Amino acid sequence: MVTKILNIEDYVKIYNIAYEVMGADLLKKMTHDDEIIEEWVSNENWLMLPLPNEKSMNDAKNRLDPNIYITLNGEAGKEFVGIGLTCNTIESVQKMQNILDSYHIIEKNLLLSTLAELDDLFKTSVSSKIKENHFLQRPIYSEQFSIQTNTIDENSIKEMFRNVAEIRERGLKRMELEGKSHPIETPVIDLVYCEFASDEVVFRNKLQQVVQIFELSSNIKKSAEIKKDKKKLIDSKIVSVCRGCPRLIPDEECDGSRFCKKCGSLIKKIKNKDLNNIL
């Protein structure tokens, strides 16, 4: 397929349609068409869809949540549109990987069920982003894992992140062996990508589906947030203690009785975080 941009002005039309689909809460409002072309079309001819608070392409590229991008290519009479949702930084990949944490079992199941509803055009992939010489150079991408998105299940999502880990480990080893100051290889996840013949109705439909996946993936928390929330849950758990023994009474021993079976003292209900103050 020819990957030559047909008309860069077409990105303005695409952006404005995207704004109608996504709205002011999810997509930055542009005051001038030139701003779209000058600020949000990359040197590699793809369009970034920035969040309302993002001021530059660098902001969008380095956000913790995945970003939505659009490509226009083809030749006259055979124009194609591509839409992708990608985690393009180490930090965004690590945050997405937290979907595997038991904390996010509800979010994971909802994401998997939503992905299963996509049509057969959508693909999910993991690639190695390679920058041999300098962290600012134009990267080369090498796909390592690919699957039809609507077939993803528990096993394949684990396989996806195994590939992520392999790329990350390989990049760190290469950085050390070659004495570089930047990771030469880093993982990139295209959560969803589809390409289709240019058609506004189809574009609106596909973009809406990608936005739905974006919103679900944005609910995944950072590792520090998960750790903090888990601690809160543990601290707030109500436990039973006997100050007569003294001891923590196991749940299976608490059969509704208000008194300790060992010493007959009154059982007290407290929050787990206060346990050290009692025993």
C-alpha cells in the first residue's frame, strides 16, 4: 500500500469530525485550523488527538494513558484511514500492565468483553521500538506479537505482556552491554488498530469504538495508587480481637458469639489498622 499522504489539509477535516464524536471533555478544541497541522500532525504524517489540557505533541506522546492517532494514506480513489490506540512510552505500558493485577479484575473483565465486541478489522499488537543511536532519533518498529483484537482472552493478554517483558529486558541488557544512556529497545502496545477505506460514517463508528476502549483503559491505576488503595482496604477491614488472651480471632472461629471460646472475655470488633493498639 502507498503510504503517501494525499492532502495534509484532510487532517483538519478529520480532526473536526473527531471533535464532534469525542466532545470537549476528551479532545482539545482548536481555535484555528493551522494549529491542527502545525502542532498535531507529526513529521511522519499521522495525527495526534490531544486531551483538552495538553499543550504540545510532547505532552500527548508522554501521557500515562494511551493516545489515539489517525493516519491517512493511499492513492487517489483508494484512500485509507487508520485509527490506533497506543501505549508508546515505558510508563504508559507499565500502567496498562496493571490490568493483570487482581485489584483490576472488574476492569479487566469489562475491557476483555468490550474488545470481544469489536469487528474483525481490529488488531492488537506489541512491537519493539528501536532507537540505536539517540533517544530523539526517529524509531524503527519491529512487531513481536499480534492478534485479532476480538479474540483476546485471559491467556492471550498474559502472552501479550510476556512479550512486553521480553522487549523491556532485552532493551535494558543492550543498554548496559553497549554503554548507552538510553534504552535502545522499548515495548509499544497498540491496544487496537484498524484500517479501512475512507468513509465518514465508518470513521465515526470506528473512532467511537476506539474511544470506548480509551476510556476503559484510562481507568487503570498506577502501581503506587493500587498499593495505596490495597493498604486502605486492609486497614479498614473489621477484625475480631480478644484482649483477655490477648489474640486476633480467626474469621472461622467467629460464629456469632460475643465471647472468646478460650478465655470467655468479651470479643471486640475493631479496624485492622488499630490492631497494634489493642494487642
